[in-house]
Amino acid sequence: MGHLKSDPELTARVRRIAGQLAAVERALEVEADCAAVLQQIAAVKGAVSGLMDEVLEAHLQQHVAAPGLTDAARAQGAQEVLAAIRRYGK
């Protein structure tokens, strides 16, 4: 998936998520209000979902829907998406 490396927005998203997780850790360490921690965790979950959407879209475009792919390559790309969705859904 070398095509992902050329997207600096994905790296920026990951850095924001890392910052959000660090904020959750700090909140737990100082025994912050439970509601505030829950809100932060919900924000992290939303950010990870957004990242997942972006990477799935890129994968589908490059490894399933791109012109010129063989049937075998498309099938493999589709299987990879299904495996990722199944893992993510657990």
C-alpha cells in the first residue's frame, strides 16, 4: 500500500489520534471526571473510524476498483477489505 505514504493527511490524522489518546491517559492519571473521560474516548473512537474510512476507501480504489486489475487481484483486494471489516467490527 505504498499509495498511502503519499497522503500526509493520514499521518496527520494518526498524530491527532495519538494526541487524543495521550489526553485520555492524562485524564485517567489525574482522576478526571468520568463524563469528561467518556467524551474523550468517544472522540478517539470517532477519529479512528474516520481514519478507517479513509484507508478503506483508498484500498478499494487502488486494489478493487482500479482499471487494469486482474480478477485475482480484485478478489484478493476484496478479501482484504472483508477481513479488515470483520476485525474492526469486533
